[in-house]
Amino acid sequence: MANPAKLQILKDALYEEIRQHGSATRLFAQSDILDLNIIPNNDLELLMNVVQGLTDDKLLIGTTNHHAGLSWRWRSREEAKKYTSLPNDDAVMVYAIIDEAGADGIWNRTIKNRLNMHEAVVKSTIKFLEAKGYIASMKNVEHPNKKMYIKATLRPSDRATGGPWFTEGELDTAFIAELEGIVFEYIKTKSAYRGSQPTGTAGPTKTPKRGAVTAGETTTLARGTKRSATEMSNDDAAPAVGTTRTTPSTTTTTSTKTRAIFLPMPAGYKHYPTVAEMAKFIHETGITNNTTLGEADIQQLVDVLTYDGLIEPVRVGRRRGYRVARATKQDTVPFHKRQKEREAGVGLNLSLVPGAEPLSNGLTEAPCGRCPVFELCEEGGPVSPSNCVYFLQWLDLEDVPQALAPNVGFPP
Amino acid sequence: MLVTKPVAELCALLVDELHGELPSRIFAILVSKGRSTVLQLSQYTSMTPRQVRHGLAVLQQHNLLYYHVDPGSELASYEANPENAYNLIRTGKILEMIDTSFGAAAKDVMQNLLLSGQTRILDLVAAYREKIEHAAKTANGAEDDDGIAAETNGINGDSHNTKKGALVIKSTAQLNTVICRLVEAELIDVVHARTFHTSDDILKSVEKEAMAKQTAQGAKGGKGKLELQENIAEGLRKVRAESKSLKRKLEQNGSAAKRRRLFSGLESTNGVHEEETDPILDPRQVIRINYEKCLVDLRNRRLVQYATDMLSETTAYVYGVLLKLLTKDVPRCRADPIMDVGEDQDDDNDKNPGFVTTDQILDNLKTSVDLSLGVGKAEKHQISFSAAEEVQLYPPKKKALIEEVEVVGEASADEEEDSESEGEPDYDSDYKDSAATNGTHDENGINGMNGIKGTNGGTNGTKVTFDESAARKERKMDRPTQLRQHLLILAESTQGFVRHCGRNEWTVDFVPIINSLREVELDSVIERTCGRQGLRLVRILRAKGKLDEKALPNVALMRKPELQQKMLEMQTAGFVAVQEVPRDVKADVKKSFFLWFCDVDRSLSQMLDTSYRTMVHCLQVLEALRHKERDVLETTKRSDVRGREKDTMRKSYYERYSRFLECERKLFAQVMRVDDLVSVLRDF
Amino acid sequence: MSGRGGRGGRGRGGRGPPTNGRRAVAQNSVPWAMDSDIVLDGKPSEQFPPYAVPRAPLLTKKEDKQISYFLLFREQCQDSPLYTQARSRATTSTPSSSSPSTTNPSGSAGSSRTYGQDQLNKRYGQTTKATIDPFTSVPMYSHRFRQVPRTLPDLGARSFAKEFFPAELHSTLDGEDDSGGGAGGGMGGGGQAAKRRRVGPKTLGLSSITSYKTAEELFLGGTGSGLDSTTGSGGDGHKGKNGLNKALELITTLEQRHQHGEDAYLSGEDDDDDWVKGRNGAGGAGGEEGLDDGDSNYEDEYESGDDYNAEAYFDGNQDDEEYDEGGDDGDYL
């Protein structure tokens, strides 16, 4: 019965069969294993021996489950080898508990508490395991100050890393901002009609168009054909996206009478871009080379843009798309191009963020609107309208009054 | 109108600016002390009763008071009318509005009416007659007056250059016509016995009457109560209608529409052919400006501006025409809670602005406006007509303040889904294979730049100039279709500018659209104060309600410390608030939830208060400047300097004077801009 | 943390004494512990901390128009007989605002805080003999051109729809409210109310001010584009029209306000070069003087501006003085 050779054969056969029947996370109850028909005659004692042997070899992991009672998972041979190669029980226990924690990782204090080990032992063991390359330290975004460990072969879970938006435990705001720019640009060009309008119709409220007026034969995004010199020189400074697709601006403005402008689409337009389309687009551009962004991630990004007031959801029929808000106020030069210009020192007065200039009103334009001492300001107090320096600045009276040119002021 | 300290201060400053110190002091006291008699006022202000009486007379003449005389008593008690005092700052806007929509003559009449306060028509006519006669007398000796010829252009642009000396009103008949027009437009109404009673007094007396009637009839119980309510509302409406008596009389004289069209602003200036048709107004009537109706027109203009900001100028122009037609008979921006809830239908215009048809709008569009502008081009197959043309019979039930995402969420789900789904995602091909549906549109896809409209030289300097397009031949759509496009865009807009309330019928739900405008104003203050990320956070809270601090970074995609700093910044600014919810009795901070939320109404009322105070500050800065430059200003008031400052003043003085004038303009401009905001927050 | 600190509501909740837990927590959950960029200094903040003041926005065409209309309207208002020009508030208009009660420490124009109606009332009526600057209040030539502020509205000049005024104001509206107090009224006697001091019908005069000058127009004034220039009496070139119109207005004014031979003032020599350099003809200047007379009253200029006994003054002058209100300056205290 206790033939070691036979036992070994059974062990191997059972292990292979179990691996055939599911992933490393599947739990096999006793009946499941018996049903594999490896153990002859459903010999329970033999089964026990075989399973015990496998467990000792670290090829099976026994767990107790509320529903199924005692059950097992399999472990790969390489992994098992790591266990067996460990010099002492301490190392095995520590490694096991880190293994158990999986992709979420585990805090070193938790290890200490759970194993009831001396801190020094835990420390040295961890040091040993780290040196062997079995485990690695990691950061968890939810607990940035805790020292966490994870099996070296695993990638930290999204929960631990915070998902695709995190790089080394930090929210990668630069990456996010860049993607936001791209998604916004995409929505803008797909949801508004790029036309032109006689310049004469520029309303009085409109800020004067700065920068070159692009006469637009180039309406949709032309993919990286021509690049201007300034773009070339800045390739390394900026991530790949901006440079791969730029709209070459035809600086030779043929007709000065019109200017390019985005116009709202007619009502009932059916092709406002959806999140799925955006995800596909982002995937195809390959900007996110080592992170994969799912639709949910893009949705998150789109939601942020919506909250920023840059885009708005539209539902036409069953299709839920997004369109740019305040289309006519949008810059017809793509945002990335503006960024290039900025790097080249052009158009530094333009806004740093995509989208139209925010609206303003009487409050935001007056010194009082954001005044830091507004609450204190009162005639008779130390801070009062009559001694307000902000107002003097606002009225261009701050400096020596005589030095002031008389014709600063209003349009006729 | 809630009269807070800054409001009171502002009103006093405005009265001071326009009517002088004496009335201003009395007004300020009336605001702070409430209803007072002459003797009391004299006591409060340490002025003689004689001064007080003079001040009161001026205030009363300019509609800035209410008063009440107890029967049998000689003494009256006075109360301030802060609404009208506040409205003084709107004078410039109102005059400009009248100038634009009714012409220079109407503006002139309104200006003189404002200047003299409530006025008997007789007196106004006499004053004009005198002026006209003088002009006639002197014109004989002078060269022919081509100033008048220039006047016809007056409404097109600055009337600056045209109004010098030339008479805008050239005959009393014209004056009569102009007054008729303004009365019909309700911009002028009639002063009647109860005009100067406070609404409380009117309510009380009407209640008394209704009670007396009721007890005579002897109705009791719940039904009686309801009836009483109705009677009161009825009585109040009757009082209110008294001010419109002149308008009613005019209407009885023949339909106003027959005599002239509302939109032809040009006609007013050369109103020769209208002279005979207008009935002569009763010269004994006393008339005054009706601010309520002016506000309706100002609201229209603000909404047009809103549409310009959000959509395009052409669409906004169409919207303006629609609004004008729709609000022709809307007497005020906000319905009165007592008077206008009653269910009787005799003047249901008060409650419901009704609707305007596409044809009506078409009839009133300027022919010079090119409707092909301002809308993108799309192929037929790219458009879901069922979704675009969807009719919404009822106004939205939800408050628009929640979040746009949800408002848009409801759409026609059950209508012809197949037509929508057929053109699903493939956008690359969308713009290519259009030839099949409509050959002529071939080039007009999103790539086509055929839509370039040549400018034409004949743009005249009206508020927004629309070119008659040179590309007329290219136009494929007929004008009604183009108009529909604009209307449908307005109806589909996230803001809900227009509701398509029936086939070719359009209406505006003012409450939600104004709410959304308020929110936009708040948002721009937030964005300008706390940046785009601040706005993002506020709008997240608005959409999701209360949110745990820990949940925020993930939604907002912001780093935690930055986010917390932003939240604190906004808490200080009053845009958001936090609620601490302890998890256990110990109320350990670490274990407590911190729920952020934003109270839009609170933010709005805070913004209103800030607005008032900003206006006060601007005026106080002006006062300080006047003090600083008082020697210069005194000089300019000298009789030998006035009118030819350039020649008579020392250069440095002169420069200081002109700089002061510039600052004065800037400051008043700012006050008026803030008033735009106040209007949106409080009055529209 | 002193004992005092525990009592005041510190922290977010502010209830109960501070616990240890609470204090320990503060260490990493407050923003300045997490963000090293925040520097806490104990210094009191500046009176005007540095702050990026927004730029004053440019005016749109429409706004420009609105403001011009408003300012024109204001000019007309201030020109109207109902406007009380006089400023008795010490801080704003009196040249001698050095009285300690009204200037604030920073020496600016702002008035000090007031804590009651009495204090507020004291701000007014500061233009009295006692506050007059001995240097500038001596009669000087240039004072002839200074307007005398009207202290009470000139109600008698026009008609009113009296039915909409309370009865007690009716005599005031007629311009016959001489002295409500009664004490001084005895001098005038009961018959005063019956007297008609005005000849001719009352009319509602339309304002003669028809334009408002912007700063630019003032500067371009030399070209005559925007300025209501009255130089010359309507003869030469492109200025002619303006001059003519102005002249028409002047005539109107002259006729409206039955005016006395005040022209005497004009005969004075032009010895103050700085101010009257540009004057080139007595005719034009004369007309202008007339205009200004419409709302000013020279007799009172020096003598009665601070006269307390207004009624006595008034009664003494009424025969040759049509603007009775002018004598009431003293009331305004």
C-alpha cells in the first residue's frame, strides 16, 4: 500500500488531472478529487496519503471553506519549488502569507501580527526573501505610508495600484491630463462641424482671435503627415501622442474674410462619439503602450470632462454620445498644436487647459469678486473701498497718475 | 426683494447719485426705520420738517415711495420703495433696450419720462411742444437741418452722432404715437389711486373687502375659505389691472397689430403715416415707467446672450425673435404667489406664456439674416429626425439644477429604434458614402468647406451683423427648413432653451432655463475663483449629492492632497460644505466620515449678497475718487469752464479730469455688469 | 495646547474637551501635514495681501451705449430743478474736511464708522461758517463762476400730478412750503401761501443737456467732434452747428427761467488767464452765463450759505428774489 513509487505515480497523475480541471484559484473538494477517477476504488486512505504528499510538496494548498468544507487548490511546480527551497519554517510561513495575499500585497505589520513572530525575525526573513527575488516591496495607493510586500511574480492589483491612472502609487496627473486633452480633442472634432464664418459676424463679446487664423482644408485630424519645425524640435519633450497626429496649419491664409469656427451639429445628429468609440480610438493610437484602458476607464475620463463643463452628454435615440460644449467658442487649432506653440514660446497667453475660455460675469471681473479681504472691507474699517489698492490697480491708477497715457480705455 | 444692509446702502447711493443728498438721506432712513411720518423723519435725520417734505416730494415724484394715509387723518406715513431705487441703475440698460427695439424717439420719450418722474400726459406734451416750437423758430434762420435726415438711422448704431441738437420728436402727434406704442408694449403704465400703496396695504384692503363680501354671503367652511382665497386673488388682480387701463383703451380702439407691426423699429422714426391712426390719449392720465415689463425685455436679452454663449449667434438671433413674440403679453418675469395661482383663466397669460409657431417666427425674421450660418452640416442619413423633432408636451418636471447628465438622459427610447441603430459607430465611413442619399450634398460633409460665406460689405453696425450670404446659390435648404434647424437645436440643447411643445409650436419654460442660467453664473464664478478642478468637484457633488471625502479623488481623478486643499479653499469661499458623521460614540476623527456637499441655493444667495456689496464698493470707490479730484471737479462745474473744458482748463487739470471720467465710466460699467448678475439671480 | 484652547470650539466638531485621539489624528489628516508646500507663519496677514487683480473688461458696444445713456441721464437729473446739489457731508465735498471727527486715520476720503443715527446725522451739515476755509472762502473773482449749490429741490418750477401725493405735501409741491416749523413762519404771515411768486405757467422743462462727453471726446475736443463747444457764437465752419444748437438751448433756458439782469457778472475783466483763456467773445459767454443761472443763485453765494436764520433772510429778499429756496441753506443742518 505504502509503496512510495506507486504513491509518486498517483501523486503526479492526480496533480496533472487537477490542473486540467481548472485554474489555480479553483477549489477542489474531496468529492471533486475522487470524481477524477485517479484514486483506485475511491480508496479514501490512499487519497489522504496522496493529497498529503502533494500538500507536503507544496503542490496543493488546503483550505477550509464554509460551504464545501476542506478543499484544495493547486500550485504550479515552479512555485512549489520555491517553497521547498526555502531554508526554514519561518521563511516558508512568511512567504506563504505573502503568497496568500496575492496581488493586493500585505503589510509587514500584518505579517508580524498574524504569524506572531518577533519583529526582527520577520524583518530578516523578508530581507532574505527579497534578496532571493521571491518577493518585492510594493506601494498601495490606499495606504501610501505602509510598507507592503507582494510575490515578485505578481503584478500589484488595480486596487493596490489604483488602476491605470497610477504610476508607482501616485496618481499620474500628467498622463491623465494628456489623455483628457486627446479625448477632448477627439470629441470636439467629431461632435462639431468645422466650418467658417465671415469675420464680420464676430460678436462684440468675443475675445479677439489670437494666433494664426487657419484656413481650413484640414478639417478632420490628418495623421502625421507634415510637421512644422517647432513640432519637430520638441518631439522628445512631449509624449508620443501629440506628435503623431497634428493638423498642419496652412499658414498661408488665403482669404482673410472668413475664420474657421466650430459649429453645433443639427438636432438629431446621430454620430456624436460614444465611449466605446473613444476607447477604440485610444487603443488604436497606441498612446497607452503599457497600460490597457477599458471602456470603464475612458468613461471615467469622459465623466471628468463632463464635470469640467467641457463636454455634455447627448442622447439621440438609444445612442448615448458626447458633444463639445459651447462649440462656437472652441479653438479651431488642436490643443496639442497649441501646446507645441507654447513650448516654442508662441501664444503663451493662451489657456493651459483644453476647452474654451470660461465665462465670466460682473463679479469675476471686479476686484471684489475674488478679493482676499472682501469680508473685512467696509467704509470706516482699515480695509475699505476708499483705500482699496486693488481698485486702483484695476482702474490703472496705481502708479503715478501723471505717467498714465490718457488713451488707455475704451473702444469707440 | 429682501432689503439687506448692502441693498439699503446701494439704494441710498443710487438715489444720491441721481436725485441728490437730501432725498437720499431720507430714503436711507425710511429703509432702515420702516414706515414713518414727516415728524418722525425729521426727528431721525435732525432735519427740519420742511426739508423732509421737500425730500419726500422728490422721492414721491420719482416713484421711490409708498405712502399710506389713514382715513380721516391728515398725516401720511411713508415707506421706501427699494425695488424702484435699485432699478435706477438699470436706466442705461432700459434706455438702450428701448432705443434698439423701439427707436430713438421712444427712447427720448422714455428718458424724459424717467427724468420727470410720474407725469401727466398733458405736461409732457406741453414740454415737447415748447421744444418743438423753439426748434421751428430758430430753424428758419439756420441752414436746413440735415440732422433730422440722419435720425432715421438712429436705431442702427450709436445715436451719439445723430442726436446732437436735432429733435427726435418732431410733432406732438408723433409724441402721441410713441406713447401709444410704449403703452401697448406695457413699458409705460398708468398711475392710479393705489399705485403708491404697498402690496401689503393693498392685500389688507382687498382682504377686508373680500371678507365683508363673504360674511354678507355667509359661506363657511373649507369651501368658503377657498372662495375667499379666490376672491382675494381676483381683487388683487383688479388692482393690478388698473395700471393697464390705458392699454385696454387703446386695444378697444382697434387692434394694435393692425396699426403697426411690433418689430418694425424703423417705422417709429418716420412715423408720418401713423399719425392719423393713433387715438389721442387722454391728456389727464398720469403715466410712468413700468419696470416689471422692462425686466421681461431685459430677461429676453439676457437669454439671447446666453444662447450666444452656448450655441451660435444666428441661433441666438432666432431665439431672440421667438422670445420677443412669446413674451409680448407676458407682464412680468415672476408670477405673483397670491394673484397668479388662482385657477381662473381670464388672463392665463400670466401663468403660461403660450407658444409661438414657426410661421410667426419666420414672419418676423429680418430678411437680411442668413440662416444658413451657425449650424453645422450633416447628411440626411446622419440625422435622426424622430429624435430631433420630438414633441414635448409638458415642461420638465425635474429641477434643472440637478445635473445636465440626467436631464438629457430621458429621450425617446421607444421611437423607431432601428433607424437610429443602423448608423452605429463606424465614423470613418460616415462622411464618405453620402452620395447615395443626396447627391447634391456630396461635398458638404464634414470635410467640405463649401459653406464659406463671403462677407459682404453692407454690414451695418447693429448688435449682431448677419451677412446676406454671397453663397445664396449654394443654399440647398429653403428658409423655413433652416429656421427649423435653429429651433430644433435650441430645443435639443442641454440647457433647454426652447420646448417643442407641438408640431411647429415652440415655447420657453422660463423657470428651468433661468435656473440653469443661474447655475452657469455660479459655475463661472467658481471656475474663475477655484479653477477648473474646483468646478469639477462642485459639479460632482451636485450630481452625486453628499460624497465621502475618500470617494472624491477617484471620481475627480485628482491627487488626494490637492483635492483636500481645493475642498478647503472652496469651503472658505462658501461653495461647498462638509458634514462630519462619526462612526461611533467616541467620534474619532480617523473613523468619522466627512461628507462633502454643495448647497446651490446657499451659494446663489451668497453670490447675490457679494454682488450687492461689490456694487456698493464700486460706488464708494467712485466717491473716494471724487473726493480726491474734488478741486478738478469743482473747476469743471464752474460756469465759465463747463462745456469747453478743453479750452479753459490747465493741461494737468484737464488730464486729471479726463482720467476721472474714464474711471467713472469703468466703475459704472462694472456696477451695471454686476446688475446683470443680480437680475439673473433675483429678478428673472 | 493650553487650557483655554480646550474650551473654544477647536477642530471640526468642537464639542467636549479635546481627547488624545483627536490630537494625534491631526498629525496626518490636516492638509499642512500632508502638503509640505504649505508654510504656516504666525505673522498677521497684510492689510492688502497680494492678489492677481482681474483686468477691467473692455466695454462692448452695447455696454458703451448703455453707460453713455446712463451718464447722460444722470447729467440731466442733476441739472433738473428737483436735484439737490448741495453736499453738506463734510467728508466728501467740503474742501476743509480736516475736522478730526470725520477723517479716518489713513487720511483717505472714507468716512469713519458710525454707531448710531446721531453720529450719522452729524456727518451732514458740516458746511457751516465754522468749517469754512478762511483762505478759499474769501470772495474771489473765480467764485463768480462757481455754481451755488441748491440745497432744496426747486419744486415750484414745474407742475405735479398732485392727486398722487399725500395732502400734506401739496403746498410743498407748489413751492409754497416756506417754514414748516411755524416759529419762523410768523414773520411771513399767513398770507404767504396765497402769494404767487412765479409768473407765467409752470412747465415741465425738458433737459437742455443732450449729450454726455466721454473722456475721449474731451480729448478730441479740439476737432469739435464731440464737444458741445460754445466758443464763438455760431459762426465759423463745422463748429457752427454745435454753437447754433447750444444757442438755441440757451434761448430756451433764458425764456424758461425769467431771468434777471445778472449779466453784470460778465463784464468783469478776464484776469484769471488759466481759466478763461479760451473765451473769445462776450456774446457767447453771456449766453452761457444765462444757462447756468438757471439753476444757481448768486445772491446767496457768500452771505447765506451758512445762514441759520433762513426765514428772515428769505422774507427780506422775496421781492426781488425769485428762487426763494436759495435762502434756506441754513436749514440744512
